Amino acid sequence: KQEVTQIPAALSVPEGENLVLNCSFTDSAIYNLQWFRQDPGKGLTSLLLIQSSQREQTSGRLNASLDKSSGRSTLYIAASQPGDSATYLCAVKGNSGAGSYQLTFGKGTKLSVIP
Amino acid sequence: NAGVMQNPRHLVRRRGQEARLRCSPMKGHSHVYWYRQLPEEGLKFMVYLQKENIIDESGMPKERFSAEFPKEGPSILRIQQVVRGDSAAYFCASSPPGQGRSNQPQHFGDGTRLSIL
């Protein structure tokens, strides 16, 4: 059974700092990995999707890496801003059986960027 | 708005009542997924549907919960005889059909917050 862990659970940084969020998963048989952002009381906004054959994806100040063999992904946020404050979720999609349809989520990292 | 639409945004029910949550997928999407987010927990998969078919319901509680995605109209998640433990945020996601669908990203709605009194 796939399990996804995100460390740290919460993070507070001053504005302008670069930061890294970590995600690990127990089963390396995945199709892809997605990073989402969730604001309080809101839905999920997809930030980056990395296919299993890829090593990284970039969008603006965000860079996500994937090391499938070790079951790890990182989300790098450059020059953080107060508007980046949110909960960041990591989710993997398996490539076998029922797991190929569903996303397995971590509990998230709650990020606070202090002005 | 071309995104995944869920309604209502907030739903309050008393214990024993029924809750019906609706989800309209993005235009052109024929695959719908329901997830539940309990307080202080991550999102958990509940069910995956295509038009008129339940493909995977491995995450659905065995009793009181059901889901459908009719040929016409939105997908419905139905919870009968609700209990306090059903209080959660319920999210719907959709993805397009076609080859390699397992690599297609899922697009999420804003969720329905269900509160049981």
C-alpha cells in the first residue's frame, strides 16, 4: 500500500528566503507525482506534475524534482513571498491496478512566509 | 468558469439526514474522482467513475455511501443517515478520456464542506 509522507508538517520563513519542501513515498511504481497548493477553505491548485520518466519540472519560482528509485521529491520555492503562504500537498499516482487511477496524498506542509 | 464545479460549497445536516453532493467535471472530461479530507488528515481517495460506470470504489465506506455519474448531469456523492464522523471536506476531481489516461492530471473543484450537527 502506497504511503506518502511530507516533512516538515509546518514551516515559517521570512520573506525572500529560498525554501525546500520534502515528499517521500514508499512504492516507487508510480506514473506521476503532483504538487498542489491548498489555501484555507479552498480547493486544490495544481502547481507541477512530474511524469515518472522525468527528473524535474519548473514553473516560475517553483522547481520540483523527482527521484523515483529512492522514493523522494522536493519542491523548491525561490524568493518566497507572503502570497506563497498556503498548505502544499504532494500526491502520487500508482501504475498498477486500482492505484493507477487514484492519487495518494501526503498530509501536507503548511507554509507561512513572514513579511 | 471552465473548471470543476462542486455544489453546494457548504452543507449542514443533522444526524440521520441524507447529504447529496454534486460535481460537474470540466468540459470534455468523462472521468470523475471523489476524495474526502477529514480534519487534520490528508485527502483520501473514495471512488472513481466514468459515465454510467463505477470503476474503482475501494475507498468508499461499505455502508451509507454511494456515488453515481449518469449519462446526463453531474456526478452525485450520496451519504445516507449521516453521522458526526462524516463531517469533512469532499473534493471532486476530473480528468479527460483517451490513451495514456493514467498520466493525465486530475483537476480539482473547490470542495463541499459538510458539517453534521
